[in-house]
Amino acid sequence: MDRRLFEAAWGGDLIVLKRLANEDPRIIHSSSLIGNDNPLHIACMTSHLGFVKELIKLKRNLAYDLNADGLSPLHISAANGDFNILKELLSINKDALHMVEGKDRRIPLHYTVIKGRLNIVKELIAIDPQSIEVATADRGETVLHLA
């Protein structure tokens, strides 16, 4: 990823993001070509809601990318307990995003339960009550095991 975009995502700098996107729209699209963190992963890690909203406008598909650790932006925001970013990401496509499988087929709900983020757990289960039955690939654990 372009260093300027990385720094803008880390700092939540919307002015730089918009300037970079206007100068070269490919900068956003090429940011997810490698399996590392894309700017949406970083914005979710650092809880920059405004930056997340702007990135979603520019390229919604960033929300489906897995980073090198097998985490999507929703995995990250769910584990961090960031309810506002979680809701923003789910506005893209809640029926698909909540079931994105990461490393060892773990879905965002698995990480949320491990971290004890009860308000996020409730939100994700409300979207799909059957998701509590999804088992991890490594040890076949459901959210009940992980809790």
C-alpha cells in the first residue's frame, strides 16, 4: 500500500484520503492487491469512523478483504468492540459480511465471543441466530466452546 495512504488511514486523515483519491483513484483500488492490511483494516484498528465511512464510499469491496492474519475489517471492529464501525460495515451487506471466514474458518462472531464484547455478540447473533453453530476449522469449536 502507498505509504501516504497508510499514514492517512493510521491517523484518520480524511483530507489526505480525499486528496489522494482525487489525484489517483487507483490508489484505493490497488491497496488490496497484496494480502496485507488495506486502509480499511487500519481504520478499523484505529477506530476512525469517518475514515471508514469515506473508504466505503470509495471502494466497498475493501470490507471483504482478509489481511495476512486472516482478518476482515469486520473481524477487527467486532473484536475491538467498536459498535459504530461494526454497524457501518454491516450496512454494506450484513447478510454476507457477518459470515466472512477468516483464518481457521473463524467468523467475526468467534472473535467477538473470545474478547467478551457482549453488545457486539448480541448484534451479530440477531443478524443470524444460526451463526452460533458455525465451527472453527482448527478445533471444531462453536461460539459456545469459545465463550
